Amino acid sequence: MSGRIPRINISEHYFNLKGKTAEQLVQELALKTFLTDWCYLNPILPNGKELCDLLVVFDDIAIIWQIKDLKLNKQGKYKKSEVAKNLRQLSGAHRQLFQLKTPIELNNPRRGEEPFTPESIKGIYLISVLLGKGEDTLSPLEDLKDSFVHVFDRDFTQIILNELDTISDFTDYLKAKEALLKQKNKFVILGGEEELLAAYLIENRSFENLEKASNVLITQGLWEDFINSQEYVRKKKEDEISYAWDSIINIIHTTSPKYEEVARELARPNRFDRRILSKTYYEARMTADSDNTRPIFRRMATLNKFTYCFLFADDKIVTRKHRKDMLRWICYIARGTFKDNKIVIGIATEKKAQPTYSYDFALLDIPEWTAENQREMEEFQQKTKVFLNPNTRVITESEYPKSRKE
């Protein structure tokens, strides 16, 4: 990784279903949108049978996926029995996990086997992916009495995994869609579900206006108009740097056996927030590289009730152990500096640009900040002068930037 803001090849992060089998789809899902640490491919029941094609478990969220390659009949429809079979399999997986609470050992390529704990899950989403040629009248949401199933065709699967390619972006849409389609108003979509997604994104990731209407008609062409707009093109360009944050998340597993808690907090932000964090980190990275006056460069940033600390240390002067200790103390000072932010995440690396970097990470979670905490923090600040009188600035960023002429 270069010390400069990296050039990101956006095509590496573009999900393309062309020529891919269902199994390949599952693998790409794991690597791209939800990241390897929270994806479990083909989990197995105690009797040796497959539970589902993919189970995503992130914090208190579970997403159950079932994928089928289907062909249209002469009437341009999927065979009803095949569609129903996919729905039954999802319903069965949901029942095994959350009603029967069947003991299941999940296997992650990095952490090995770990038990599934249904009592920790608060949000459950079921997704049926039909990879054949799309059916024009496919329902985007099926009611299975005890749960809802989101039904994606091939085209929409490719679209949504490119547009909502973080766990929070993806599940926020599913939650909003369920709330909308459970309304008793009359709802008609002309075209595929991408038209509904366009309406959601245009309205600042909300269906609030649609929920108030008694009759809703979403016309075909809304999606094409949206992705061809200059605002959308500029957004995609600005988002390129955000994938550097994904790269950082993907290397944490090399630093500690207990890395997952830190990785989870770094993966919690959505794509727009990852853009902001990446820009902040790499601006600090460049400033540290050009600074020749001190062996350590520090930066704090706050975003959405979280505090982030970046530490860059000269590896010719500062030992790795000292760097780790300093990172923990900086996070402690940050917790006391921004008292409303209970969680602090720290990243430390070398100060000068080089072909490869080593990384240290820290996670500080102190729900209650006491007078004793404050006293200890202030004593260390007075001793080290760390963040004693920090310079502050506010950064404004638009998800859909306007052109310089506007």
C-alpha cells in the first residue's frame, strides 16, 4: 500500500454475474459486499444437510440466502414449484435457526468453527435469488406468515450488490422496503426492483414520502435516469477512495487472534462514511509522510458518535511495542476528549511512505466515563502533551457532490 492516497481500480469492486454459477455468486458475495469475516458458505445442519447457500452474520444481523438457476417457460414465467421450493428452503432455514434453535457450528475460513447464537440476533432477512432470465411480473417481497422473503432476479442482484455494497447500506434498504410494502396502500412498479431502489436513493435513502401515499406508481426508466445523472457519476468517482477502507478491514485478521471485534467496528460505517474516513485517513497519511520535524504524527476524527485515532510513527526511532502503547493511550485521551462517543477505534502504522506497512489496531469501549478516568487522562496529557491543545476543523462532504460550476 502506498503512502499516497491510493488509486483504486473500481472495476475490482464491481460485481458482475455474467457467466457465473450460483456457487460463484455466493463466493463473490462473501468477498465483496459483506466481507469474508461475516460470511458462512453452505452452512451444514447436525444431520449433514445444507442449511442454506449463504448465511451472513454481522453483529446482531443475520441474512439467509438461497440461490437458484431457473429458466422461464413458454409463457415467460418461472415454474411455480421451483420458486416455491426456494421459498420453502428459506423458511426451513429460518425455522431451524430461530424457532427450533438447532445447534449449528458455523465455519469461517479465518476463525474456524464457531457456534451460531440465535439469541444475539435482532434483525433477520431472507433473500431468494433467482438467477435465470428475469420474470417481468416477479414479486419483490413474499409474505411467508412468520417472515418476509426478498426476491431478487439476476439483474437486480447485480445492481443492488454494486450500489449497496456494505452491510449497513444493504440492510437499511431491506428494512425500509419491508416497511413500505407492508403498507395497505396500492403499489405498482413498472419495471424491475431497480426502479424502487432508485426511488429510495433519490429520496435520501427513504420511502417516507411513499408510505404516506394511498396509491403509488413507480414508472419504468427511473433507474436509468438516476445512474445517468451527473450527480451519480460524481458520487461514484468520489466513492473510489472508500474501498481503501475495505482493504484495511480485510487485513486486520493478520494482527491478532481477537481481531474480529475491531474489524466489525471498522466495517459498521456505510459506503459514504467509509469515503469520509478514507479521505481523512489518507490526508493524515500524506501529512505524516511530509513531516520531518517529529517522529510521531497523530490525528483524531469523529463520525456518527464514534471516534477514530490515527497514529503514524517513525519505525527507525519508535519501537513496535511503544507504538502499540502510544495508540492505546491516544484512544484513551480521545475517549475523554469526546465524552459522548463511547467507542474509540485506533489505527497505527509507519510514518514514512514505503512499499509495505505494518499495522496495529485498538478498540476502546468505555460506556461510562468517570471522574477517575478523567483524572488519569489529564495526568497523562500533562506528562506527554498529547492532544493537549489540538487544532480542530469541520469537514463537509456531500454524497452526491455538485460540479465546481454549480
